Amino acid sequence: MENGHARNRVAVIGSGNWGSVASRLIASNTAKLPSFHDEVRMWVFEEILPTGKKLSESINQANENCKYLPGIKLGANVIADPDLENAVKDANMLVFVTPHQFVEGICKKLVDKLRPGAEAISLIKGMEVKMEGPCMISKLITSILGINCCVLMGANIANEIAVEKFSEATVGYKKDKEVATRWAKLFTTPYFLVSIVEDIEGVELCGTLKNVVAIAAGLVDGLDMGNNTKGSTECYSLKMSSRTVSAD
Ligand SMILES: NC(=O)C1=CN([C@@H]2O[C@H](COP(=O)(O)OP(=O)(O)OC[C@H]3O[C@@H](n4cnc5c(N)ncnc54)[C@H](O)[C@@H]3O)[C@@H](O)[C@H]2O)C=CC1
Ligand SMILES: O=C(CO)COP(=O)(O)O
């Protein structure tokens, strides 16, 4: 697609805190990069606000997600769409960014509804725990929809990226470097640096386990145990994460 005639079209599936910030990042790039169609469709799980207004309508009127990212303009080229099928139908680049527990249901609704050749990326931390064992989210997306799914993970607090504080992230991919490079291009800005690594499972597991470490660090803070204990906890957690990632 990148070298062909048509431009890449992006849909973001999810519009919470990270979904809104991801849409803003992406839209800032699609507005200026010729290989992308500038419009970014953001699927919104419809909610009724205390004012009685629909969240999707409010986002489109104010260009702001007043519930999940108040005070931040998303970019005029972000269009909120509460209709899942409509949001994805023209897109060849699908960004999954909902809480993990909703992914399976969303994917089942999208079977046979995607544009041929569509590619996905998951920004979702977590895993689906099934009777057969844990299943990473990228694998779940691939198994239900039959499409390639990269991941993008990092120590990324959405609210900080929304105000353009510097951070970095990694795209994990399998075999197809051109696709990974296209994802990195879509997300990279001067304040959000994206690199690529040929290891989906490693990147996704590290992103997910990072949050377990974050909870441990929070407990140490809460118990006022001090920075040395926090440092030791993080070191030990890194060793455990590394062992988990290398295990078969
Ligand atoms: N917020 C952050 O700083 C970061 C979040 N992440 C990951 O991104 C993913 C999304 O997190 P957030 O955007 O923070 O979530 P959030 O908690 O801000 O938003 C929740 C979203 O889920 C939607 N929702 C509620 N019920 C639903 C249903 N039945 N079906 C589908 N959607 C429903 C809500 O409308 C809302 O859009 C998570 O996996 C999280 O771990 C990753 C990095 C940073
Ligand atoms: O991963 C995160 C920040 O990097 C946030 O994840 P949660 O929103 O699941 O806590």
C-alpha cells in the first residue's frame, strides 16, 4: 500500500484515555504524511454523558473527549464513529486500543467485515486467560480475524503523551519489516519516539509485565519503604520478566 497508488487509511478501535491520545498522535501524522489518508476514524463505545448528550457527538462537536481526555484537542481530522463496522470498513490499518476484556467480543463482530489486506496493531496491555492457558491479545486478534497483528508497547502514560512530554515505545513485529516501519512512521513524533523489534511476543509480554512491576513499585511507595527497596523490587522484577519472556 505504501508504494502503491492508494493511501493508507487508519481506524482506531477504542476511544478511552490511550485510544484518544493514540488517535491524536496518529492524526498529527496522517495530516501531513502523503502516504496516509488524513482522516482517522475512531470507534467510540457509545456512552451517554451526564448532560444527556452522546459521547461520540460530543467528541465530534468539541474535537475533544470530555470524558476520557478532557482539555485536549484531538485534531480536526479525528472523526468519532459509534458504528464499529462503519469505522473500520475502509481502513487497511487497524489500531486496537480498548481494555483487553472487550477485544474478543469486538473481533467477533468484525469477522468478514474488514477490508482485504488489513493489518492490525495492538496497544493493549494484558492477556486473555482461557481454560487452555493465557493468550496474548495480538494472538487473539490474529486467531479471530485471520490478520497480521503487530504490537506497540512502552512505559507510556497517555496523559503525559497528550501534553507532549517525551516518551518512547517499541513496535514488535513478525517478519514483515515494511509493515512495522509503516506503523512506526504512523506513531512517531518529536516527542514520541518509536523503534521496531522483530519479536511480537517479547515486546507484548514486556509491556504487560511492566504493569505488574508498576503495581509492586506502587506498593513500595504506599508502604513508604523507600527508594532502595523500590530499586531492588524493580531489579528483581526485571529478572523475573526476563525469565518469563525467555521461557518456552
Ligand atoms: N491509559 C494509559 O496511559 C495507557 C493504557 N494502555 C492500555 O490501553 C488499553 C486501553 O486503556 P485506556 O484507553 O486507558 O482505557 P480507559 O479506561 O480510559 O477507557 C475504557 C474504554 O473502554 C470503553 N468501554 C467500556 N465498556 C465497553 C464495552 N463493553 N465494550 C467496548 N468498550 C467499552 C469505554 O467507553 C472507554 O473508551 C488498556 O489495555 C491499557 O492497558 C497502554 C498504555 C498507556
Ligand atoms: O500501561 C500503562 C501505562 O504504560 C497503563 O495501563 P493500564 O491503563 O492498564 O493501567
